[in-house]
Amino acid sequence: MENTIIKAISHKENLVKYSLGVIDNDLPVFDTEVFDMCYDDNTLKIWLEHKYEEKLVTELNTYRLKYVKCEDMYAIINILGYRICKDFQFFASLYSLLKKNNKNPFSIQNNGIGVQITVKQEDVNELIQHLHNEFIIGENL
């Protein structure tokens, strides 16, 4: 079996999260620049930089969409590499590292070209160091 190889770890900090409840009609097209979004269980979640927040709120109000702004700040970490999306051993190692070193809830998603981790802003710097030590320096895969 071929080895998993981590090529890069990148991240975006200081993201604001908005959650939109059930949308009965088609989702309107927003002009606001967002960093990431996902739809799950009748909720659209949007992460964006603070500087775009006012524009998003204006659009949400224009379309009369109900939303909740999360008071926490978030960071999104992306790990790119060869075979990481298909390697359960890598996923299990990543999960263990996050459980051991992260103080707050987190999410891990396989996005097809890599793995995306969403954490609270306060955890990102320490977590990036742990990821780098484990998967780049340590080459434990």
C-alpha cells in the first residue's frame, strides 16, 4: 500500500460564523465574499472574515433571512497531501491528535483534495504546531 504524504498545512484565522435556519425557497445568490460554507441538517453555515460581515448582514436582511451569529471566532486549517482523503489510519491519527490537544469542540471534513479542520480561534496556534510536529517534522505516516 502506498504511503500517505502530507504536502502542506495552511490555515485562515479570525473567521466569523453565521448560521441560517431552514430556507423554504431557493437560496439567494450573495455578493459577499465568504471563506467557506456548508449546508447540513437544514442549516447553512457561513464563515467569513470580519471585514465582510456588515455586507453579509445587509444581504441577509435584504432577503429577510433569519440568522444567528456565533459569538466565537474560528479558524479553518487545511491539510493537503497524497492519499490523506483515503487513509483511515491518517484520519484516526489526526482525530487522536485533536482530541488530545484541543480544548474545544472541532470538526474534521474530508473535502476530496484534503482534510479541513474547523476549530475555535483560541486553539489554532497551538494546534498548528502540533500538526506540524506530528505530520511534517515527525513524518509519522
